[in-house]
Amino acid sequence: MMIVLLLILGVCTGVLAGIFGIGGGVLFTPVLFFIFSSSGLEQPVAWTIGTSLFCTFSASLSSSIQQFNQKNSFLGEAIKVGLFGVAGVYVGKQITTSSYYTESLFVTIFAILLFIVAGLFYRRGGSSKSGSKTDTFISWRKSVASGFGGGVIAALAGVGGGVVVVPALNLWYKVDIAKAVSVSSFVVVIISLAGWLQFALFSGSVAGMTRFSLGFVDFGTSFPLIVGAFSGGFIGVWAGKKIPESGRQKAFSLLAVGIACSMVYSLF
């Protein structure tokens, strides 16, 4: 039954990854946090983040392939943003694996992040003046803020960094939402790959929930999620092209609020 549930959740997160360019981490993280914290594992936060980044890597890889096939990729600009994201992941991991990064602090940061992003996207989605341009170039200066910030948040919250990259590019730098999502999809691949490898290879030997684990990444738990996410990612990219920009932004804000509320509720 658990495998079937994880497969269904994987499909859902893959669809959302393709539509919003978020990598699926905003759903992988709460699901895995509930599983690991209820199982009695030591350091459930580290397990949640490391495993979520592995799942996010798979989901975002699927949507990025679809973006490339549809000739909607901007690899050069995405690589620039992703390089700074790798640096951000390293900084964030030092905080995440420290003794003072508690479950309450993790949930609080995760919820606050989603509330802020939801507010920004809802405001933007309700505006009749987009102000974005399809030919907006992502310079090195723009790459630093969006990439490094996305990497830090990825390591702190177990998301792929898309919740920072997409708003930074679309709302701050006025990059068209379609381009921002495409760039974010590939950036999330880079950030989440760097993240789960660091949590798996540079975290020592610890006992996981299944025997298929390495460091703080539990492959046995994540595999059903990944199988579902791969199929869902292709559907999501196709569906995203059918939804107007304002509709995507408002939908993203509602999704973020719902997940944030559920995470806050878990503290009580």
C-alpha cells in the first residue's frame, strides 16, 4: 500500500514540476518528512532533505528533457545560474547538518519561504501589467542572486531551488515566465544533483529506514516517488503550455500556501 501511495504522489509532484519549474521538492519534502519523522529515525530532517533532493533531481530531469525536446531550453544561462546554486548548496548543507538545525526550525523556514513566495506570485498573477520580456538576458550578476539563493534554500528546505529561482527571474528581473520556468528546470537539475551527492557521500555512515541507503539518502523510499515523477514530469510540461501566465502564478501561490499550512500544522 505504501508503494502505491508513493507512486501516486510521485506522479502528482512530477506534473507540478513540469508546470511550475519547481522540481517537485515542495511536495517531496513534506511527504518524506512525515515518513522519516514518524519512523523514529535519528536526524529525520537530514534524511528528508537528502532524499528529497534525490527525488527532486529525478523529477526535474524529466521536465528538463521535455523542455529541451520542445526547443524551449536556455542551457547557457541555466548553467551560469546553476554554478552559483552548487555553491549555495554547500553553504546550506553546513547549516542543515549542524546540531542546532532542529525539526521546528526546519518546518518554520520551509513554511515562511512558501508564504513569501505565494504572496509574490499571487500579487504578480493579479497584475494586468506583466512587464516581462521574452528576450531578457540572464547576466552573471542576475545568476549570482538567483542561483546562490536557490542553492542555500535547497539545502535548508529540501527543495530544488526553483521556489527561489523562478520568482527571482520572473518577479525581480522581469524574465518571461516561460523562460524562467525553463531555466529553473535545468538549474534545479544541477542544484539537486549537487545536493543529494553531498548528503550521500559526505555525511558519514548512518542507518536509514531501508537497507538501500547511502549517507542521508534513502533510495528504497525514494524509488517509487521517482518512478511516478518521471511520467508526471512530461505531462506537466505539456499542461503548462496550455495555462496562461497569470493562471500559473496564481495556482502556484495557492499550492504554496496549502503546503505551508500543512507543515505548520505538523508542529502541533
